[in-house]
Amino acid sequence: MSIAIEAAGLSKVFGSSVKAVDNVSFQVQEGEVFGFLGPNGAGKTTTVGMLTTGLRPSQGTASILGIDVMAKPAEIRRRIGVIFQESTADDDLTGRENLRLAAAMYAVPVSETGRRVQQLLDMLQLGDAADRRVRTYSGGMRRRLEIAASLVHTPPVLFLDEPTLGLDPQARAGIADTIRTLRKEGGHTFFLTTHYLDEADTLCDRIAIIDHGQIRAIGTPSELKEKVGGDVVTIVPTRPDGEHADVFAKVPGVLGVSWTNGSYRLKALRGESIVPAAVQAALQADVGLASVSVKRPSLDEVFLEFTGREYREEEGPSATDWAVRVQRFRGGAR
């Protein structure tokens, strides 16, 4: 299988001290849906900016379909589609007019534009709303229109930067179905950043976890879950002092203990089997218990395992996000 996207030692420093991306390397195979997970400020948007020619790397290299991103940016832009976090559709134009405008910007031949626009409107289930102004569209419809605009020049590689952020569950499900359909019918390669772990779990062939600008883990969802090392028993004490890890470490069947976010995390092959003994050990050590729960391995647990913190959606852009936007505005890729 051929490589669609490759990053090697990719780094980006803003100013003299803000290292947004730190020596990132990975490969994405053609036809793959590759997930890129991390909280705001982790380096997701900066990485997408470098891969899509919007930002120049401070170090390292990147290529799309074997073409160097920095050496031939115009060629790269012809071969990729990009959907940004912010809406790019023109509210005063209709859906059809937006797609025609996108086709003109990508130099799609006029003789092909009408057919291609209608095909995309039908594929993205926007035919009935094609001649309505975009200001009347719902969030999900607007997102589907932006996906259509990114496809108007038939690119083989698509970058989706938080495509479902802020949408309701029904609209999110619709966008996920759209991605599955596009993959099945068009053979596209997808680079997907998302805040929603369930979305990544069901859509992505492989996932990379990035935190503080560095890749913490890469693998299929199943492989990453297996790295957690079994079930996780979470014990929340009434006094969050974190001083009794040794008490739980001695419980038979416990493979490891950590203290995170005011709770003990106990790893075990069969979590429910160690709960009675763990509770008994807590009572004997005079550790008050607020709650005890058992979780099967999930991407939430994977993220906690590799970053030491829970994966929560954070509102608003980070300082790094703002830096990316400013540099794009200033023409940082020149």
C-alpha cells in the first residue's frame, strides 16, 4: 500500500519559545482514515497547517503522495481538500453558488462544473436546499456543504480539522456517515482531527495521540486499548490525598496503580474480580470510599494512560490556535 501522507521530524516554533509541534513523525496509508487526537493546544491544528501548506515547519519534512509540501505547495493544494474548524461558506450565496465559486477557485473546467456540483449536492444530500442561501442552513447542512466544496476538484487526500465540533449528536452522526460513504465510493484518504473519542473509535483505522506537541502513541483503536493493560478500576476516596497507592498495589490481581485527578486507577485483567478485595483493603487502611467503578478499555482510558489526564473538550481556541491563525493571515507559508 502506498503512503499518502508522511511527516518526518516535523516541528514548529512560534516566536522564540512556543514549541507547538515537537519532532512529530508518522505515515498515513492511501485509503486510510487516520485520526489525530489531542486537547486544544496539543499541536493538532499546527500540524494540519504545516501539512496543508498554511504554515512553514521550523524543522523536519512533510510530503503528500510523495510530493514535498514546502517545495511544491501549489501542487499540494491541487491534491488535497481541507475543512477547517471555522465555517468557510458564504452566507449570502446559495449552496450551489458556493460550490460553483469553489470550482472556479480550483480552476475546474466550466464544461464540467455544473455536472460536478450537482453530483456533490446529491451525494451530500443537499439537492433540496441547493438554491437556498447558506444563512438558512443548519450546522450539519453547512458542514456537508463545506465537505462538498473540499471535494469539487476531486482531491485524493482530505484534511478534516474538527469537522463535527459544536454540532448536535444527530448532525455529528450524519457527518460520520458522509465520511464512510466518501471512503467507500471515492477511495479518499482522510486525516481527521476530533475532540470526540467515540467518533475516532468508530471511524478511524489508526489513531495518533498528540499532547504538548509530541506523539504519545500510534495504533489501531484495538491496539491502543490493549496497551492500557486490562480493565481499569477507579477508586475515588473521600480524602483525596493520594497517599495509599501501596494499599491497593498489594491487592491480588492488581497489575498497577496510579493516582490521577483525585482517584486511584487500578489495572487488572478482570476488574470486577478485584473490587471486593480492593474495598476490603481500603476499609482496613481506613481509606474512606466515595465511589468505585469498573471500565473496560476505551479510548478515554487510552488517553489517560498516555497523557496522565482525562480527555475533555475545551471551549474556545488555545493560544497556539491563535498563533496559527495569525501566521496564516500573515502568509506564513511564503
